[in-house]
Amino acid sequence: MTDVPNPKLTWLRELLASAQAAANATPTLESPTKAIGPGTAWTGTRADQVHDNLLAPNAGPFQHALNELVNDILKVIGNTPKTVPASQVHMMELVHAGRI
């Protein structure tokens, strides 16, 4: 039986790239969070409410969740076999494509 590169690693690396891009883009939430309410972009009672109830509480947890996602994907990549039997690749591709 011939082993070939595991296609699951390609899919996981694509997912990792997307998750890392999202995690890297998230710090942009800090700027609006700081500008609204106590900041200079929008002030007043309603701005304070939006800042205190929506933006500030969610900016950190959202970033944390994305970082955890990246770490989880890295763990899965590390535990995924580098090769699989060639006879399994077609079935893996069908499952990945949602055909099975």
C-alpha cells in the first residue's frame, strides 16, 4: 500500500490561514472601542451605553476566541498524520466536499 501526502493537512492549513487573518485583523476593534463613549468620535449617554454594553465587553473575548481557534487548529495539524494510504484519499476528498 502506497502512502501519499494527507490532503487534510492542506485543508487545515487553509483554515489556519483564515483564522490567523481574522485574529490579526481583530485589534482594529480597539480603535472604535476607545473612540466611542469616552473617546472623541461619538460622545454622550448613548455613546457611553454602546461603548460600555457592546464594544468594550466584546473586543477582548472576541480576540481571545480567535486566538484559541488558531491554537486549536495548530494542535489538530500537529496530531494529523503527514501521510495516508492512497486508497483513502478519494473518500477523504468526497467527505471534505460534502458529497458524503
